[in-house]
Amino acid sequence: MKIKFIINPVAGKGRSLKAQKIIVQRLKNLNITFSIQQTTAQGDALKIAGEAAVEGYDTVVAVGGDGTIYEVINAIAKTNIKLGIIPTGTGNDFAKSVGIPENIELALNIILNQSIKKIDIGCVNGKYFINVASIGFDTEVVNGMKHIKRFISGPWAYILSVFKTLISYRDITVEFQLDNKLMKKEVLLVAIANGKYYGGGMMIAPNARIDDGYLDICVINKISKLKFIKLFPTIFKGKHISLPEVECFKAKQVKILTNNQIINCDGELIGYTPIAFNISEYKLNLLVAQQIKKPFRKDAVLHSLYNEQQLCGQTIEY
């Protein structure tokens, strides 16, 4: 086992730096080869993960939020490298979808246990995404968050940006194609999902599965602002899909044919439509928790996953 930890030091108001201390304390006395590298700017995680692949690391761990994961998968998508996640960001939406706990110790246990699940990843404009891409209302929300996050973090930053955006936003007419089905609708937003959650805990695609070979598409059609205010709280529990203004589909490919709509991809604004999303031919090796058949006991799980007999390696690089 040779692990590269990529740490976003500004994620989660210091939680990533706390995670770094725990990683060093846990691994320095185990027979594991590992190294830690912090990012200093956007794009660093992509570069570091790419270098790790060349240097022979078999596991790359994203210690940060969904943006850090997005960069890492774009470096390792075509490799056999295992992806580990220690969710220390403000939203941690993808981690919610796959059951990776925000508790740093428990997330680290998952990485050390090396239990793999092969999962789907989406492809768009030559890049990969692991969670949710979208156009429409929420791209403006993501854009507005850049200013708000200077003062407020976490889900509240997203919620505040939602209501700020709602004041000036106008619905858009979108022509799109789901596999061979062509549609034209006046919409609030279109979300193309691999995972269930986005926006700091909103279950935008409750029926999404990360290993079914399909993208889940959630379309919120044109809606009055008053109705949206009533609909908005239901998204956090995935109840919005039962409302008449919401339509859900599954497809392997989604083409957005309308021009000049900003694209949000795993919380990053990556360009403009027209564009095509599809399920990649590549599967990602994600490290996930093992199924525990006995009643859950935190202390028992911690000790069983600390078992050094499961670990291998030669030296510690830190």
C-alpha cells in the first residue's frame, strides 16, 4: 500500500489540517508508505494526483470537499488507482451519497481497510465528474456563493445564495436530448446526477445510484417564486420528485442543445452549453465502508480496522 494524501488546507475552516495531524499520528507507527501534500491554489489537486499516478501510488486520498475530489478524479479516472475520501469540506455531498462519514478517524479507517467498490463517473467536455452537473438556477447560485462564502460557510451559504438569486432569476427555455428522446422545456434548472446530493445536503436525485450505468436527470420546470419557496425545503429529503413541477429521467447520454448556459459540475463552473454529458466507459475504484452484519459498535469497528495485519508497505515518507 502506497498512499498519497492530497490536503486542501482551507477546506472546512481548519478541518483538513486537523485531519492531517490525525493521519500522521495514525500512520507514522504503521508499516505503510505514505506522503502528504497540501494544495495552494485551484488545480493543484489535479497536478498532485497526476504526479502520484506516475510515482506509483496505488491510493490517492482527497482530503477536502467536492471540489478537491473533482480535481483528483480528473487525474486518476483512466487508471487503476483507488480513490479515498476524507470529507472535510463544507458540503461533502458526494461523501453523503456513498456513506463515507465526516468523522475523520472513521473515514481514515475506510482507507486503511481498502474495500473497493467500482463506481460510475460522468464525462463532460473532455472532463470527468463524480457527483452532479447542472444548468439553470443553481449555476447562478454557485456563482453567487463565491462572495457569500467570505462571510458564511456550509449549507447556509448555499441557502442564502438561493434566496438572493431567486430575486432576479428568470426561467430559461432549454432544448435537450436524453439518449434518443428530444425535449424542449421552460425550466428552473436541469440537474444531471451520478450521486444523490448537492448544494450542501439537498437530495436532488434520490433515485440515483453510483453503479447502475445511468445518469439521473432532475428537471424542475417553470415555477412561480412562491411555489419555489414552498418546494425548496422538500429537496433536502428528496420529496420534491413527487411534485407536478418536477420530472425525473434516466439516460446514458444527455445533450444540452441550447446555447450560452453556464455549466456547474461538482460545484465548479466549467463552461457553457451546448454540451453533452455521458457515463464514462471507465469505472472508478472507490474505497468504501465494508458491510457490518453485527450491531454497530463504534469501538469494535475502530479496533477491527486498526488491525495492522491487513496493512503492507516498507517506509514512511513524510
